[in-house]
Amino acid sequence: MAAAAEGVPATRREEPARDDAAVETAEEAKEPAEADINELCRDMFSKMATYLTGELTATSEDYKLLENMNKLTSLKYLEMKDIAINISRNLKDLNQKYAGLQPYLEQINVIEEQVAALEQAAYKLDAYSKKLGNYFYLCFDHLSLACGDVEGKFDVLFNRVRTIQKKSGNFDLLLCVGNFFGSTQDAEWEDYKTGNKKAPIQTYVLGANNQETVQYFQDADGCELAENITYLGRKGVFTGSSGLQIAYLSGTESLDEPVPSYSFSPTDVSSLRTMLCSASQFKGVDILLTSPWPKYVGSFGNSSGGVDTKKCGSALVSRLAASLKPRYHFAALEKSYYERLPYRNHVVLQESAQHATRFIALANVGNLEKKKYLYAFSIVPMKLMAVAELVKQPPDVTENPYRESGKEAAGGKQIPAPQEESACQFFFDLNEKQGRKRSSTGKDNKPPQAKQPRRPPQPPGPCWFCLASPEVEKHLVVNIGTHCYLALAKGGLCDDHVLILPIGHYQSVVELSAEVVEEVEKYKATLKRFFKSRGKRCVLFERNYRSHHLQLQVIPVPLSCCVTDDIKDSFITQAQEQQIELLEIPEHSDIKQIAQPGAAYFYVELDTGEKLFHRIKKNFPLQFGREVLASEAILNVPDKADWRQCQISKEEEETLARRFRKDFEPFDFTLDD
């Protein structure tokens, strides 16, 4: 107690005893062991060292690579420097050489200028020469008329000549072949003989062809019959002041002895041939006048209409024509007009080129059939022409019809017909020019077997285009002829798109009879004139494929739209795009010689007469013709390529038909028949 009183606690609180080992272990647990930290540091520094070593190694290698590249670049630079030095040296050499060539180059420039000037002068000289040549030819160009059998109709002939001269200017002469006088006395001739009337042009006539007219020709050597009317004589050559040579042979062939005064014999022909052909420089005559046709003149040529050239005509005239080689040969007596295609007077690849011959037969004056009896032509005398111009061959020239047949006439033997081969193997058989009246007799120039026209085949069933068929939409018909009719096209490309259709049932042009062909040609020519008067050109085409009745499509194209060459190019281009072989054929070719009846084909005729033809062997686009004409290049109505897409009402069709009939009436040739 005393201790407590003196400031010492009375009791002492005893603390529990501490285990030093346990405390030490706990502290060790709280702090990592010193040895482990060192290990981690060593590991970290080791890895860092490894990484840095790798990086330094890679950097060292990259540096070495860059160093090598730098060395290579330096080497290349040195090489390029050497090359640049060489180029500079060579360029300097070239500049020196060019400087040496400069005078020569200047001379070349001068020469080129001189050559260009000479070429220009030559061009002008050539043009001037051609112009001068044209003027030269014009100075000696004879405008002439040839006439068929006059048969005493002098007023009709000379009035017609006056009309022609008013329209076309004056002609130099009129050549009359055939029967100039009629078989009976005529007061008309007395007016001319006495001078009351006068021929408007210098007229040359052949002599008598029968006993009744011998009295008019008193002098066998020729004489003046009336003012401006001269009888040439029995046979001979008339040479004009300009050198125009006209050979003539009066009368008809006779093999009898003595020879009648209105006939010629083999001796007459032989003497005329000898007179002309014996000259060393003889090339031919300009004109040959005979009254009879030459026999076989139709061989290898276009159809001669109703005249059988194997039976009619004179074999002696054939021989004469073969020898004299006239540029024009006129004949008559058959009351028919026939312009044969020109024929050549040389053998191709065997003889040098010679001029071609044109044979023209003329009808009788004032004939009711309105066949052509006057033929106008211009001719420059052969002796004044350059050889190259003289022997230039027409595109439609044929083989000589007398080539194999001119050896038998002496002594009066008949000339045999040339050996015939299939015409379509070698050439196109050509028709007479468009608008010409004719009466073809069909194949091989055979004469007609009967006067009645051949009846068309009958359709196997209802036909939409046979005019007598109830299926025909007659309100579309705008004109009716004897064998054909015109109708507006249904769904036409334009308002005046028309069809030429045969009245009877024919599938194609190839199958048409001669009289139908003639009227088709009339319609074609008339429509061309009609559309031309309205500022349009017309395109015709036929598709004989998947059709049963001939439809000749006639589509007018305004002149302002395009030219004919554009239309032709469009057909050819679109044909090529569709793998269609569209061939150009001769202008006056007869399609019957190209396609046989029943053959499928597509055919185009342009306003210039150019023709395109495709023989259809398999599938053919039905709207091809319309597609071409509807294209932007021509009519620019592509939506009308298919007729079914552009049909109009019946009332509109009737209105268009009435308008077309009215407009076409002044051109309607059926009103003259």
C-alpha cells in the first residue's frame, strides 16, 4: 500500500509473453524474399538484353543492305553518266550531220512544191482537156431520129417530129426504115411532092419492100423524092460532112433469080461487105439501115416480145451486120418495138476490144398500140472518137448473136442458130427498159402458142389479195388495170405506201405471164413519175418468202430525207449485220433468169434502176424491207417497222384511199386504154 501511495501502481498488469519466432515468420510473409526480387530483375534484364541485341542485329543488317544499295546506286549513276555523255556526243554528231543535210532538205522541199504545182497543173490540164474534148464531141455530136414504117402517114410523122423539136431542140436528120410509102395512092404525098408541105428535117429513106411501092423509087442509085426527103438507094454508104458513116440496104431478102426490084440478093450483100470491109483501116460503120430484122438477133439477148427472131428476119442481114459492125442498127417491118441489149463485136480474151452494137427495131407510125416508132439518139462519128472511148463496153453488153452463125449466108444458105446453153449459167437475161410497151412470149424467145393470155393459177384456198376474193379489203383498192391493181398498204410506212398486185393468183414476179409483167412495168414507171412530181423517189421491194400472193411494195421517200445511195447503203449495211447476202444485179436484168419459180428470194429496186437480190435459203426476217426503210437513216419511223403496230381505222384508210385516187388520176394510164 505504501508503494501505491508513493505513486507506484498498486497492481502490475502482466503482458502475455511474445513468441519472437512467430512474429518473424509473419513479417516474412508480408514482404517478398530478397532473393526472388533479384531473380526477377535478372530475368527482366536478360530478356531486355536479348531483345535489344536482336534489334541491333537487324538494324545492322538493314544498314549493310542500304550500304550495298547505295554502292549499286552509285555504280548505276556512273553508268548513266557515261551513257548521258555518249548520248550528248552522238546528239552532237547528229546535229552536225543534220546541218550537212539541211541544204538537201531544202532542195527536197523546193522539189515537193514544184511537184505539187505540176500535179495541180496536170489536174487542171486534164480537166481542161476533158472539157475541151467534150466541146469537141459536142461540135460533131449528131442529134438524130430514126423511124419505123411510115406507110404513108407523113403528116402524123412530121407533126410528131415538130413536137419533139419544140421540146428537145433541132435534130440533124431523120432516118426512115421499113415501108415509107403505103400500098395505095395517097393525096398526102402529093402535098409534099409538089411542095405544098415540107418535111421539117432532112429525111433519108430506104427503098421499096413490095411491088406496090416500087413506082416511087425511080433511080436505084438514090434521088430526092421531095424537099428535105431523100431516097438513099438500093445499097451503099452515105458519109456526112463530119464523117458520120451510114450503111444502107433497101428491100427484103430474096434468093430467087432474077431478084425483084424491091429485094436484095446474096450478091448485093457480098458487094456491100466488100466495098467497106476491104479497107485496111476498117473498124465498122456508125449506122446500118435495113428494113428486115437480122435473123437470130434475139439470141443471148433480152426478150424480143412477140417476134420470134429464129423465124423472122433475114439471114443475109445478120451476115451483113456481123461484118459491118455498126454502132447502131435500125430495122422495121415487124410492127414491133424492140431495143436489144448492146452486143460486143469481139471475142473476150481472144481479140482486142471493139465497140458494141445497139440494135433497135421500130414499130409503124401511128400504131394503135402506141408502140414506139421514133427513136432519138446522139452519136459522134467513129473516126473522131478516141479508141478508149469508142471501145468502152456498156455494163449490160451481151455476146454477139451472130458469132457462130455468120458463115453460111453466101449462096443463100440459111444461117444456123447459135448453139444455146442455159442462160442463167453465164449472164442475166435483160428486159426492155422500164415503161416500154412489149409482149414477151416467155422462155427461149418462142412465139406465142395462142392469142389468148395464159390464165393464172388458182389459189389453193382463200386469198387476201386475189381481187375476186371476198377476203380482199376493197376499200384499200385505189386503181385497177387489166391484169394488175394498186392498193394502199395496210399499216403502211407512210400515207401513200402502195402495193402493185396481180388481179389473178400469182405467188411471185417470176411466175407472172408476159402480159402481167408488161402491166406491172407500166405501174412501176407511172408511180415513179407520180412520186417524182411530188418531190419523192420510190423504192420497190418484193419478199417471196412465206407469202402466197405477189405483193410488190412501193414506198415513196421524200427527196429531202436522203439520196438513193443512202438507201442502197442502208440495205447493204443492215443485210451484212444480219448475215444476209444482198447482191447487186444488172439494172435491166430479168429476175426470171436469177430465180426459178418456187424459189424464195428478196428483191429491191431503187429509183435509179439499181437492183439488189438475195436468194433465201433458210430463215429470213419478214420485216427486213420495212425495217431498213423505217430506220433513222431513211424515213425515221422505226416504230412502223412492223405493219401490225401501225394500223389505223377503216375510216382513216378510206380517207387516204380517196385522196390517193384523186392525186393519182392525172397519171392514170388505165384511162387511156
